Amino acid sequence: MTEYKDPVCGMVVMPESAEGKAEYQSKTYYFCSDQCMRDFQKDPAKYVK
């Protein structure tokens, strides 16, 4: 299983149990909560390095 790091809070997230996901610059990001996903969607460049 592949683990991903929530770009907003840094929590480790498994795609199958993620609370949300979003696409940005042809990459999929997974989130631990709806709030982290909404924060990311407001300003993705802030969280993607």
C-alpha cells in the first residue's frame, strides 16, 4: 500500500481511507480531512513545493 502525506497538515494518508483528494498540476493529493482539502483548494501553490 502506498502512503501519501497530506500537504496541508503533514499527516500520513492512505488513498483508500482519505477524506478527500484533489488534482493540481497533473498530480493527485490526498487529505486527512475535508478542512485540509478545502484549505489546499483555496491556495494549492502555498502547499506544493
